[in-house]
Amino acid sequence: MIVNIRKKAVFNWSGGKDSALALHTVLEQNEFEVVALLTTVNEETELSSMHAIPHALLEKQAESIGIPLYPVFLPKNLPAYEQHMLDAANHFKALGVEHFIFGDIYLSDVRKYREDRLHPLGIEVVEPIWNLNSAEVMQSFLDSGIKTKIIVTDASKLDASFIGQDINAALIARMPSDVDVCGENGEYHTFAYSGALFKKPVEFEIIETRKMSYDFKLDNGEEKTYYYWQAIFGD
């Protein structure tokens, strides 16, 4: 009798479509035992760092998937972020986890950043949908049956009408030609709520679409303001 001994892993969960597709892929392949969904949450707003998903909805996603959420509450400053993530990695390393799984596609600088920090701890970076082009990833996503809504857009790329829309072939056809179909350049972010890996749909309500602005300091010292359309969720 052959026993499949799965390797313990933590999945780094964003709550969006690429993350959901990567997790779905991992669970189907059955090579890893995913012990937790690690996600980063702003400690002031209790919204996820990149997708602005409320912590309570991240918990609902995890409950529906059947894997516990491990939230890391982050302050604004970068040094504290690095320490919090190091603490989380060491926490799971002590539990025998030697693999961290991500849903990246092809941003090599992001992957290198992860590897530079995790490899010294003896943790391997796993990227199940890595190096596929955006069209391939989107087709795999559509084929998976996962349902997801757009909840954030770069206002310079996609207008407010895209907020709250489900990702499907018709919506993709509406996107401007200069928008990456997967939003890989930050054009949009999503919230996955049903299908495939979800045992039941995640109930939620978008009550408002709000225009947000964020100031960033560029490498040359210049400050630039970016504008986004963002879904506001009901309680």
C-alpha cells in the first residue's frame, strides 16, 4: 500500500482570483497539506493589505474553504512589516512547515523578494501558476468555475462601472487593450466568493463605490498621487 505523505505548507492568501486559482490547483494536485491561509491585514482599518477586503470576509472565505485563516496585522511602516512577516514564518517553521505557496504569475522581482527572505529560514517558495501568460491564467480561472468580483480598480485604467462586476468572458472583452487581462500591473483586484474550492458561497454586500487617493514617494524622491475606485462592503 502506497501512502501519500503530503508536505506541510502555508498558502499566502490574498482573497482574489489568482490566489483562489493557485489554491484550487494545489488542493487538486494533493502534494501539500495546506495548514493555514496566511493573509496580511492593516491593523488600523482591518482591511487586507492589497485588496481592501474586510477581515471578517477573509474569515468567511477561510471557513467556506475549510482551512484556518492566519491573519498578520500590520502597521504602516515597512521595517515593522518585515519583522511581522519574519515572526509568522518562524511560527510556521516551528510547526514543521517548509513551504510557502503564493499565487504570483510572472513578477520576478516579487518572487525574488519572497525567496530572499524565506530561503534563509529553510522555507521553499512554491508558485503553482508561475510563468503562465495572463491569457492562460485567465482561461484556467474561467474553466475552474471560481466566481469573483472586481472590488478595486486603478481609476486611470478602469472606471467605477467595473466595481462589483463578476469576472467572465464578456467583462474581459470590455476591458481596454492596455489593461492586463489578469490585472497583473495593478489595474484591478478581486474578491473570490464561490465555486470550486468553496464549500458554500461567501455572503457579502457591496453598498458603495468610493474614489480613494494614495500618496506614494517614488525612488527619485518625488511624491505622486494615485487614484482608485474601491468597493465598500456592508457589515
